[in-house]
Amino acid sequence: MPQISPARNAAFAILLAVERGEGHSDDLLRRHSVSVLSQQDRNLATALVLGVLRQQIALDKQIRAHLTKPNTRLDSEVLIALRLGAFQLLHMDRIPARAAIDESVELAKRAGHRFASGMVNAVLRKLGAQPREEARPAQETTAYPEWMVERWSRFFGAEASCEICRHGQMQPSLAIRVDDPAVERELADVGIELAPGELLANARLVRGGDVTATAAFRNGGVRVQDEGSQLVAEIAGRGNTILDCCAAPGGKTLILAERNPQERIVACEASASRLEALRKRLSAFSDRVECALADATSLTFRDEFDLVLADVPCSGTGTLGRNPEIRHRLNPGDFVRQGERQRLILASALRAARPGGRVVYSTCSLEPEENDQVVSAVLHERADAQVLPMAARLEEMERDSILIAGAAEKLAQCIMPDGYLRLLPGAFGTDGFFVALLEKTSGV
């Protein structure tokens, strides 16, 4: 029986889970089943998963062009085996064609589709026989649904839309947070090559080595976190009493706890399983961080908190480089539905803030329906809140050495006319983010 490499086995399982809606690729690639692989196999599994998801639209067209009946419905396992083989044949120069074809056929067989394995073999051999330059998409924009590219062009302009698409086809920078110079020296001693972050004093970019295999990572001395995500928590800043409305997985909550070493923090999460994971991650701060099971749309707090962070669930279109499968799951109506829930969360966050308290609303979405339209709609409905100047907060962060020198001026170019901060993917090597800084002006 032909062998299947550990990397291809892992990639097949992850792509199947993604296809079934059982998780995001970024999270699945960090699971134990991948972490126990050799670094070479981890790298290959990652390249296969993200590559297939980024090229999926073109791969499916190319696969179906070689089917006897192009509109035939294929079982998920067969389709994943075909995509994996096609991606290796058409986009990976160092993979032998025999390995790509034979192992894809074997994957289909072991998944219970022995009768389809002949079709998998035939389609992949036809694809392998065509010139690679003819098979590769000429433009990054063809890797996205047409409606998605069209709306980005409408909102941001054609040039920015193309840059968003280009960034989404690239492997994102691996950013970490390091608060202790001793930890940075420890990483250097074990061969981790680091470069300064583009915005934050405590951010570093990993240029070489596997930081997730280090003792510093295992014991929590260093955390993998996009620099834009870190920036959101840093903008939130300090308070005497703090509420994190949608806290899981907890990266921003940790920054709030570190920046506010004496203060009380309530971290809410609506999912019991995610709450348990959050509680475990925040265990070092259990004496002053309370993890609560709560739906952020209907919090019972009233006029209690100096600082409220509402980093709301969203479509995630700012993270397509990290989670490329999102483009295949969304349709235009999703943004309106997300916005309805997000408005409820922001209104709940404002109720929880005391008069004079600050509320930070943020998403990793690019879509107006989830961003400025949410904030504008909520502010229109109530007279007890106002937008605070983002530029002033950024300048304060630079004076406090949270931002590196010159970063406030660079970020100021991303402030929207209404005073919100919008980072488009790749502008500073980060994912895409939206941040609004608000003040509660009076009680409920």
C-alpha cells in the first residue's frame, strides 16, 4: 500500500475540517496533530493548506475542466484530494509529480472513495501534463469572488483593492509580543531571529526559527499575535475597572492585564468551551481577572466601567492572508447580519461604561456594514456618547513609548474622516483592522 507523508495527511485533515466548517485554518494549523510533526513536515502542511485555500477558485475551475461531467457533485474527500494534488502539480516546483498524484489517489481511497480514485488519478495526470504558466492565475484578484473584489474597489479604489488581494495571497508576517528583554535574549540564544515591529515597541517580527518550539512560547513569555491586534488593545489603554465584552481567545485581554497591573478586569465570553480556554489562558491573572459566561449583546452591567473593549465577532475579511477560506464562506448578505449583532454589542458596551468612561469598538473586518456604519448607527440612536480624537490617543501612545518613534504620524494617515482608524491589510504588515474610540458622556 502506498505511503502518505505526514504533511499531506495533516493537510488533508485540516482542509476537510475547513470544508465542513469545523474551524479556521490558522487555528487548525496550530493544533497538536501539526505541532508534533517535524519542522519540514509542518512547513509543508502549512504551505499545502494555505496554498490550496488561496488558489481554490482557480483550482476548482481547472479540475472541473477535466471532468467528464463538469457539473458533477464531488464528495468533500474526493474534492480535497483533487485540490491537494492539483495545487502541488501547478504551484509547487519542488514536488515530484508522481508523489503529488499517487498520494492524492491514496488519500481518496483511504477516505472511503476507492471507486473515485481512478477519476482522481486521471484528472491529476491531465493537469500535470499542461504547462504550469498556463495554469497559474495571471492576477491575484482572480483568487477571490468577483463580488468581493468589486465592493472593495468601490469602497477603497481599484489600487487599494488589488493590494488587499495581493496581501491575502501572501504568507503573513509572524508577529509576537515580547515584554521582557530577557525573553528576547533567550529567544536569540536558541536561534530565533527577530526584527523590530513596524508600530509597537513590544512587537517583534520573526524572521527565522520556530518560535512555537521554544520554552519561552510554551511558558507564555512570548505570544504570537498580529501587530494590528496588539495595537487595538494598546489603544484601549488603561482604566480602574475594565470590561472586555468578547474576550476569547484572550490575546487583547492579556495586554489589558499587563498594562493595568492593579486593576479589576471582567472578561466575557458567550461560549462555554471558549470561556474555559480563556480562563486557562488568563490563569496567571486569576486574582483580578474575572472570566464570565455572558452574551455581549445583552450584558447586565450599567455605568460600571472606566474602560470597555468591544472587539466584536465579525466576518474577518481583514485576515484573509491568515484565514484564506473566509472568502469561500461569505456572501454579501452576511455583512448586514453581522452588523445587526455588532450594533447590539456596542450599545451594550456603552451601557456598561460609566459617564466619562471610554469604549473601544474594533473588528478585523474591512466592511463598512460592520465598521463605521455600526458606530454611526449606534451614536445616532443615543445622545450619551461621542467619538474621541484618535490622533490624540496615538500621539499619547508615542509619548508613552508604546508606539515607536514616527508611528503615530504614519497611523494618522489611516484615520477616516469620522475619526475612526482603519488599517488595510499589508499597510504596515498587519491584518486589516477597524478601531473606534468613544466616550460615554452621561448616565443611562
